[in-house]
Amino acid sequence: MPGPFRSLFAAVLLMFGLTNAAAAQQAAGPETTNAYDLAWATVNGSVAEAKELLNRIERRGKPDIAFALVDLWRFFPAVEDEIRSTLVALTGEDAGPAHGDWVKWVQRNTALQPFPDYDRFKGDLFAKIDKDFRLFVYPGFERTIRVAEIAWGGVRKDGIPALTDPELIDPAEAGYLQPDELVFGVEINGDARAYPFRFMDWHEMFNDVIGGVPVTLAYCTLCGSGILFDTRVEGYDEPFVFGSSGFLYRSNKLMYDTRTHSLWNQFTGRPVTGDLAHSGIELKVRPVTITTWETWYARHPHSTVLSRWTGYDRDYTPGRAYGAYFASDDLMFPVHVEDTALPAKAYVYVLRDTDAQKAWPLTAFQTEPVINDRIGDTALVLVGEPASRTVRAYRAGPNSFRKLAGGAGAPVLVDDRGAEWRIREDALIGPRGARLARLPGHIGYWFAWRNFNPDGTVYGQDR
């Protein structure tokens, strides 16, 4: 294999016929001044041709090609020194020696405008990996995010296959599960289901109907967040069905809907490219619980659980897919995180559909398993167990709560008057049938929440 294609990503491009020296020579003729032609000829060239073309790009002297050079660097490590040198010359800045340094530079430089055909260049580049990527990135496509920050996640469209209407089984048939395994637990209208991490790490998404409600669990392993969305949208007769596009935005999964092939931000539940980019749609978030299988089953003995027969051949041993990533402090893809108040991969619990944005570090629950707090005008109580990443939040009304009691199968919250409130997935149930509704929220890594909520407050830092 030629030198410039020894990296994993470049090998994929070579497999799809990215190199074409003749085309490069033709495109790089003396008349070539267009930034698209220069960038594309660099893609198609050999090492020697790429170096000469980078010299021409530098002589051209315009920084509008900088984003394309950062894109190319990832796939042509053999000329990374020349690409970096050209970037420094064009921009007057030196972001650093590594490709990731320049990816962060792209994220910071929001004022720089790429050359007019950058959409076409990036779409053509992605199409060499997977022709289906043209469904997402093409000349003039609508978007609310920057094209420069749409990154390839290393897989093709649906390379991480969603589980749609997956088979669920009785717990008695789930002998493969260990008591301390983590699951995503969902209960809607009395229908309780468990989706073990060992499967979701590989599939990152399910489309299902729970308690008569169509939902999708969009799980971004890279940002540690599994978010349950109600897929019904006003004005549409059928619920949306989602898949994994193969693209990322600031190390966050860009999912797509099968109806329009618009890309959606997994963390916000909003479409960001395609026909729906300016629709104003925001999916409703529903409560989801992370806990151990043992605890979930004790509280929901009638729950069903995902079958190991998913229709896909994967090694579903717990931790096999992302164990090393979860155990590391490092991110897999470069992200500029300006706020370092917490480590990038510190777990936080965040609420949705409230009148303000706030995060609770999971570590706060080590000393305060019951937290009385406010978010905007809403009084709430949160109950957390850091070891299992379990947090539930409820409206508190005029009540204040002081401790957790009861066994694993029937836990209760005790308020300041000594009254007990049963903890359920949808609400706290108190004396004489009093009810305090649960609020929708989820766990995520600090860097992901802060990237999309730069003005949100943090428990313990807002006092």
C-alpha cells in the first residue's frame, strides 16, 4: 500500500478508488485557480503531486481553502507536515502539530468562510467513502450547523445499525444477563422494558413502541448520552424512524430520519441539515433510567428485556464495543471545550423541557443521594446513585425531601414531615394519592452538554 494511505481512514478511501493520478495531473494544469479544483486535485494525487499542489495552494494565498486542507489532512498523513505548513502560511496561525489541533481550530474559527464550492468538495470527498453519504451532504444543502464541522465517524451510513421493533423476551429467558449489568430502563403507561448496554453499545439506537408511544432511544456512545425521544411530531401522520448516519458534529452523533434523510443533532433532538433544517422541530424528551439489571428487575418484575437474537452478528460481551473508550479520560474525536470546570468526560445529569438549563455532576450524589433544588421557577427533587449512573428528577411542589428509604424493589422518599412518597418511573406517589410528575432528563458527558448549553448552570457552582 502506498505511503499516504497507511492510516485506517486512508485505507478505506483507497479501497473505494480515491487515487487517480491522471485525473490529478489534468485538474492541476496551469489554468487551475479554482479552490475546489486545487483541493480535489490534491485528493487525487500521489505524494509528489500532493506536495506540488500544496505549493500552488500556498502561492494562491487565500485562507478560504483552509477547512478543506484540514479535511484532507485526516486522509493523507504522509503529507501532514506540508499541509500544516500551508495552513500556517494561509492563516497566519499555528494551531499545533496534530490534526486534532486544527480540527479544534476549525471549531473556534466561526468567522472564516470557505470557498463557494466547499459543499460540493466535502460531499464528493464523503461520497468516496460511501455513495449514500450524498443523501446528507451535497451542493447547496440546507443546514443550521457549519459544513466544516460535519465529520466522518469512521463507519458508513447505517454501519452502526439501529434496532427497529426489536424482539423482547421474558426475564426468565434472559439468563445471559448479569445482575450488575447496566440497562436503559423505560416504562410508559405501565409497559416496562430493559435495553442492556451490551447491545446498545453496538447499535446506539432503537426504534420501538412502548406503552403505545412510538419512541427512539438515541445513544451517543462518544458523549455518554442515551436520550429517549417521542417520535411523534405535530403535522406528520406517521412517527419518525431514525438511523445512524455515520457523521458526527463536535463528537456528537448525527442521526438521520428515514423519511427525509435530514441529519439531526442527537443531543438536542433538532434537525440540523436537509429538508427539515429550518422546520423548528424539536423532539419531545421522555424519562429514561440507567440502572443495573438486578435493580430494574426488582422494581419491574413484569418488565420485558431485549433478546440477544438481534439479527446481527456482534460480540455482545459487556464492554467489548467501547470498554476502552469509557475507561479512558481521552476523547476519540477532537472537540474544543472552552469550559474546563469539570473533566471532559465527567458524567452529568441534565434536565430537558424545563425553563432553564442545568447540570448536576454525578459525583454530587455520592454525598447527597437526595438533592432538593430549583431550575428556573421549578422546585424539584433529584434522587441519584452514582455507581449505577441512576438519577431520577421530579417536580417537588411545596415539598422538601430529606432521605431515601425502603428496599431496592420498593424505594420511597421521606419528606420533611415524615411522609413517604413511592418512587415510580413516571411520578412520586404520596399521601392520599398526591402525585409529583417526573421530569425528563438523561446522563451525558460534560463536554457534550457544555458544547450545546454554553449558558447553562451547574449544581454546586451556581450558589
